[in-house]
Amino acid sequence: MMRRLLARSIYYPTLGYNLMLGRVFKTRNWWDPVDEHLILGARPFARDVPTLKTLGVTGVVNMCEEHAGYLDLYQLHAIEQLWLPTIDFTHPTKEMIESGAEFIQSHALQKGKVYVHCKAGRARSATVVLWWLVKYRGHTPQRAQEIILASRPHANPHVHLRPVIRELHLGLQTDVDAERQTGTESQVKLKDSETDL
């Protein structure tokens, strides 16, 4: 409760700071493409929605607990939104991260493009993007972090070290190891059955 109150109390000052850097002084991009199916960025404004559509965006992952998104505008432009409300200055849950990555992948498989954002496009959104790069593009967390920073240099450089990412990655490695073990056992059984013939 206190985290939410604190995050809400500094939301507009920090959003204003982002606006100054991104839209007034233009010292950082409001959004940056990570690959052909993915754009990582800051909270869009209503005027940005038509531009996102012209960029080929078919889906939006909104990580802002403090902003529900532009549902009517998105619907008007045939953009699907997944809202995963995460309090600012915290990390998303495993379930949210998995949901976000699956949403991105579903659009990528349809040759679509997803805009993933939080308030500044640095941490909450970068966490989901990093996990998608790991789970669906086969990168290590470290390599996924490097890809994000190459695309968006002011992203949080420590997302790959978040406990939630480590936990997800450990689970993924365990699943892969189990599949390999099952495959090895199947091959042994097949060879044994061939020997018996």
C-alpha cells in the first residue's frame, strides 16, 4: 500500500522529467525498436497512437499500474492491449512477465509488432522484453540485456539480475534439461528395442 502511494505521489513529477528529456530536449528517444516485432518505450500519449499504428504496431503491453491505456483509441486503430498493472519502481510478477512474453510471441507469430511500455521504458517494460528475448529468441539473460541496451541505452542495465528473471531462467533451464533427459531416455529405449529384433 505504501509503495503504491509513494509511486502515485511522484508519478507526475517523474513523468514530467521524462517529457523534458524525451520530448523537449530530445536527449533520449521516446521509444526504440528492439527487433522487427518489438518496440520498447515510454508511456505513449493519445497523439502517439496513430504513429504507433503507422509503425506497424498490432499490440501494446502496458506495464503502468498508474495508467490504464487508451482502450478506445487502440480499438479504433485495431491495436490490442494487454494491461499488466505493476507499481512503479517495482518489478512485475513471474505470471505477468510470462503473460507479457506470450502476448509478444503471439503477435510475432502473426507478423505483428508489439509496443511494450511502462512510464519511462527503462525497467518494468524492459523486464518483459528481456524475458521474451530469453524464452523465445534463445538468448541468455546477459545477452538479452546487451541487446536491450544497444537499442535503448538508458534502459535499466541490471534487469537481467532481478531475482524474478533469475527464477524464471532457472525454471526454463530445468524444463530444457528435463526435455533433453526424456529425449535421451527415448533414444536408449529405441536402441534397446532395435537390438532385441
